[in-house]
Amino acid sequence: GVGNVVCIGLNYSDHAAESGMKVPGQPIVFNKHNGAISGPDDDIWLPPGSQKMDWEVELGIVIGERAFHVSEADALDYVFGYTILNDVSARTIQNQHKQWYRGKSLDGFTPMGPWIVTPDEFDVRKSWKIQSRINGELRQDSTTDRMIFHVPYVIAELSQGMTLRPGTIISMGTPAGVGMGFDPPKWLHPGDVVACSIDGIGTLTN
């Protein structure tokens, strides 16, 4: 089953810039509650009030082997496969707390899918197009090679002193183009269709 959901924040420099934050010198690590996970075509629950609902398309790594103190050179041997994750965020709640956990962990705030693609079909070391669309309108448009900290480094770094068990999900951060990055911001509203795509994997629609 699904274990921990470990997220890497501000892992694209353009997203750090639109967030008004400095590019990190080390991976920023936070969690999402695994009870927030939902599937493709599931509805995203919008909490009551103006919570400034946002989307973030991200590459998700599914750990398949127990990883502890692994090297960067061997890190990909511990991957079961890759998927797409939408790191849905209630910015009002997120900004009320010093930690990001609650504003990103409400029910349904972690859609994943539409399936898991195995490493023999998806070479994560290549550059893959990563995009999001809201009601068909392109919002995020980047490539996975623009991540600041790439998959092998992140797996190796996280495994130093912390066992990554099978079923752990690592979400690799989002590029620019989220709602809060627009002027004025563009938030999600009831009935909006969010489509998150990564070439080589597919499209996650909610």
C-alpha cells in the first residue's frame, strides 16, 4: 500500500521565483497526509470559504525496494515506477501555518495517476515535458530536466538516516505557472477541470 508522501518544495527555480522565495541550496522536504490521496477522475474537494485553491503538477516516484543509505549512483535501482501527482494546495490555510502540511493535506488534495509507469518504459534521466491545463488552458509548461535536485540525488539524500520503505511516494516539485504566480492570481473554482500531464506517463485529470 501507499506509505509516506514525501514532497520536495521549490524544486524548479522559476517556481521559486514566482513564489517570491530564494532558490534552495538543499532540498526542501515536507509531507502530505497519505489520507489525502485520491485517484484519476476523482473530484477535488473545495473547502468552504475563500481558501485560494491552487494546483501543482509534479513527477511522482514510487519506491519499490527498502532504501537506506543508498548512493546516488544506485538510487534508481530502488524505484518501482513513476506517476503524476497534483499537489493541490489551499494557499489561505497554507500561509496561516509555518508548516505547509495542513494546507496541502485536506481530503482529496493528492490526486495521483492515471497509472504507474515502470522504469523500463520511462527513463527519468531524460527530459520529459511536464504541463498543466485548467479547462483546457495551458498554465504550466516545462521539462523535468529543469529540476534543481533530480531524482537520484533526492532518493540518496532522503535515505541518509531515514528508511524509504516500499510504497513511499516522493513528489518532485512543480514548475512555474501555478495559480498564485499569476498577476492577479488565478484560483480553482467549482467545476474546473485540472489536467496534469507528463510525456511518457500520461494525463491525470480531476
